[in-house]
Amino acid sequence: MGRQEQAGTAPSRAGTDERALYERMALIRRFEETLLELFAAGELHGTTHTCIGQEADAVGVISCLEPERDVVVSNHRCHGHYLAFTDDVDGLLREVMGRVGGVCGGKGGSQHLFAGNFYSNGVLGSTVPVAAGMALAEREKGSGAVATVFVGDGTLGQGVVYESLNIASLWRLPLLVVVEHNGYAQSTPSTLQLAGDVESRARAFGVATSRHDTTDVLEVQAAAREAVEHVRSTGTPYFLVLDTYRFSPHSKGDDFRDPEEIAARRLRDPLTVAAGLLGDDERDEITEAVERRVADAVQEALGAPFAATEAAAR
Amino acid sequence: MMRCGQALNAALHEIFERDERVYLLGEDLLDPYGGAFKISQGLSTKWPERVLPTPVSEASIFGITAGLALRGYRPILEIMFGDFVTLGLDQVVNGIAKFRAMFDDRVTVPLVVRTPMGARRGYGPTHSQSLEKLLIGVPGITVVTPSECHDLGAMLTEAVADDEPVFFVENKVMYGRPNRRPEGGRIGELACHEGEGRYPALTFSGNGFGPSDATIVTYGGMLPVALDAATELILEHEVFTEVVALGRILPLDLEPVLDSLGRTGSLVSLEEGTLTGGVGAELAARVQAEAWSALDGPVLRVATRDGIVPSARSLEDEALPGVEDVVAAVTAVGTRVGG
């Protein structure tokens, strides 16, 4: 089956051809680099957790979902998922910048987003049962929707994840758990966090699982397509583990990893991998367009007033 | 007269009959067991697809209930013992209570958590607590506290219809007691006024709401203790009190308290939770700020002694507030009409 045939028609969905996938990843990359620049320039208040280096996960997985129907629940590192699902650069940027026009009126900030069928929250693991409950709701409605929850390897330390996997399997919930395994829980390597192997945790509950060590968005997409089809056709959960790497710090200036380790992983930068499928001109054209789009959004946001206090009175 | 447990069970049947968006989740719900206190009995037989018996996984089922509520359902979560709410507090504090506000008022989380609090059954330190104090510190939820004299069915129905997340705090001892309702403005020897709203307060008076000596503010399972104290104060001390049984402690329903205070001038709070940082503390702070000039003296709190609720009956009785503690507090705040 050709990749193009996988495409849905919802306008906000990531395109399924290579160009669109690359474009979406480049947008997320440029957006988050810009956030870090804005922080450095003192233009941002609060915190941010970027997914620089992990963009293939968000874009590859979400390209297999239907934003009009499917539900996505994300975590503190949610910008990539949000942009891949909604394409709402202005709403997210203004939310993070605390300006009028932010998608949650400035109340949520970087980690707490809601739009359409997209939700994120900031406490690790807490999102998994919520997503399971949403999967249950959609099953009961007969909507055919898949609820996808993104977690990281750090979140696998939370007991509620396993309570929820058990219930999702027992109750046959259309839940896709995507583990973006970047090898670190904040600053602590997974060697100090995780015993045994990750997929066995899902298998113990009778949950289908697979693991993929790739930064190729097409490979991520293929794995996610299989996972989503499993959930949609059987109505049972799936535990998709994607090995990845974060080039950026956990948050802003808190990176103590070996620079050589980071440099080695940069050789597998998902943008570089995806760019290899495009011509140089095409890549440059996209890069330029994305830069312009983000820069324009920043200029407009900087001109917008700060979130009005009466809007936050609740 | 129906027992309180029966009234709640009957209400659940009506609620299920009327609204198919209502689901029930919790442990040991299936018939013939019907929940540890039998409040859910019969539901799983009539609506097997909407009664979901869960594993022993409170943290998860709080979250699942939230997910259902966010996506259009009106779930009820039965937590077997109020003590176990602690296992789901992350979901309450960081999710359920916050979703509506942090998502800019564009979602609602219409769920009800039903749970029994309270002691006097000898269940010991981890199955006897009254942890409402943990809940009233969580902005964004509503904490409803029916007593045996409230319209339990109506309040539960309102809670399920409420767009806000509601903790419906029941009381273990109350389940087996008659659901006494005011008739002709009276319950027994006392005049009883029922307030307005979804979760009204009940105010009792021994002298037809004439000037009295003190107001005892309480809620839930402590109401019978307050009423017994009020009766004893009249009979033994010729001291008249009003008793306010709050139907909602978050947001704190201050108006009936201030109203009563206007006739009494003194305030004693009575709760089954431990003393420090409890409902009485919040009440005292609010009342002194709102009605300093109406107070003849300090607000006194009667509560369970800070510490555990022991299992042995003699020790349990000693730890919990009783009639004599209320009488002593009312006597101590001073009386301006009687004694």
C-alpha cells in the first residue's frame, strides 16, 4: 500500500507524503528552537520542554490519526504533538508567551493544552488513565476513535501506568500508548530508572506491543500505522515503544549529558534523515517557509497584549 | 421511613433510569454484593453495561472517570472507603479540579465521587477517617456533605447533574439510620429550616428561631451528635442553640452560618475530622472576617483529636468528639440568652 493512500482528508492532519512529513517536523523544530531563543532573550516566562530530536515520533504517529475523530493526550513535552495534531502555531506560541490569543488564554502555558481532541497535562503518568477513560467514552459512543497517549521512559516509573494498562486490556479499550524512549528521565539515564525490558511490561497485561529504534519518520509512520490499525480494528490497546533521543535539554539549561553522546545522536537527526528523501531545493524552500512562518508568528505575538487578568479570574 | 443507605440506592436507580450518560465505576459493585456498603445494589443487574467493576486501582479509576467526564459522560465513582481517596489525589488535585480552569473554561468535568467517611464502626486508623479537610483545600471541586436529615436522593441527583466535579461525602454510620426529613418545618422537637440551592444547609432551633446562645455548625455524620448536644443543652442547662448542618463545605456555604450567628452571637464548629487545619478552622477564619461584630467571643472548634482513630471502641470514643465535648464548647463560648 502506498503511503499516499493512507492520507485522510482532515485539513489539519500532517500530510502523509514525505514533503509534508518533513515540513511538519521542520516546523516543530523551528518553533522550539525559537522558544529557546526567546527564553534566552528574556521574552518568555515560565518553562518549556522541547522535543528537539524527537520530531519524527510526533509527526509519524499523528500522521496516522484523524484529528476530527481521534483523541490525543500528551505530556509536559507536548509542543510537537500539539503542532502535528493541530498546526496551530499562533495559539501555542501565544499560550507559551502569555499573550492574548493563547490557546488556553494563558492559563495552561507550555504543558497544559487543550484544543479540539487534544489534551495535555504536566504530571507524568496521570495522563494514561485519563486517556483510557477517553478511550472508554469513545468505545461507548461507538465513534471508532482511537485515544493515543504519549509518554516517555521516565513515566514508566509511575504505578498508575500499569494500573491503567491492566484495565485497558481487561476492558478492551481502544488505547494507543506511545512510549517515546529517549533514554533519560529529566537528567537520570534509564539505566538508573528501568529494570527488565520495557515491552515485557505491556505483554504482562496481554497488551500488544512493538519497539522500533529509528529516527526515520517513514518507519515511525509505518509502525504507528500498524499500531493504530490494531487498536481500531480489534478495539484493544497497543503499546508502541519508539527509541529516540532529545538533543535539547530536558527543560532550558539543565543538560549534563556527554556532548559526544549528543553529537553522535545528531548524526541520526530525524530532519537530516527525512531531508535525504527530498531534493536540496525542496528542502531549502521548506526551511525558508517554516522560518518565515514562525518568525511572523513571533512578531505578531510580541505585538499582542499580555493575557488579560479578568480572563484568568476563574 | 427509608434508611439513608436505601434512599441513596433508590436515587441511584432513578438516576440510572433517567440518564444513560451515567456510568458507575468502583470496586466490588456487582450484585449480589452491590458495593461494600450496598449502596450500589441492583444497579449491575439492571444496567450491566453501565456498571463497571474495577480492579483495586484507585489512582487509575479516578483518571478513567475523569476521561469519561471530559468526553461527554456523567460518571459516578464509588470509592469504597473515604480513606482511599488519598490514592487518587493526584488525579483530583492535578487533573479533575484543574481541567476546566486551565483549559480556559472550554471543558467541564461532570463527575461525582461517592465515598463514605467516618468512624464508630471500629474499622481502625485507615478505615475510619474523615478526610474532608484534604478536599476543601482543592479549589475547583465541590464537596457535598449530606446528613441524615437532608434529602439524600435530591442531593445526589443534583450532584450528578452538576457540571462541576463533586465529592459526595457519605457517612458509614448514617447509611443504617433513618433518613429523617423535616415535616411541617420540624424534625422531632426541633424547628428545622431548609435553605436554598442544590445542596442546602439545614438549620435547627429549639425555640423557633428566636434569640439563642450559640450556633453549632456541623455537617454529615456529626449532625446527630450536634442535635443531641442541642437537646441536652436545653434540658440540662437551659441553653438554646441553633444547629446548622451544611450541605456543602466547598465552596463553603457561609450564608446560613452568618444568618444563624445573627440570632446567637457565638459559634462552635463540630466535625469528625481531626482538629488541625480542618473545616472548623476555615469556618472560623471566614466568619471572623465577615462578621466580627456579630461575634460575642472566639469561635471554638470541636473535632477529633489530632492523631489516629483507634480501633477499640473505648479508644475510638475517646478520640472522637461527643455530645459532652459540644456541650462544653458551647458553655465555654458564653451564653447571652440562657445560662
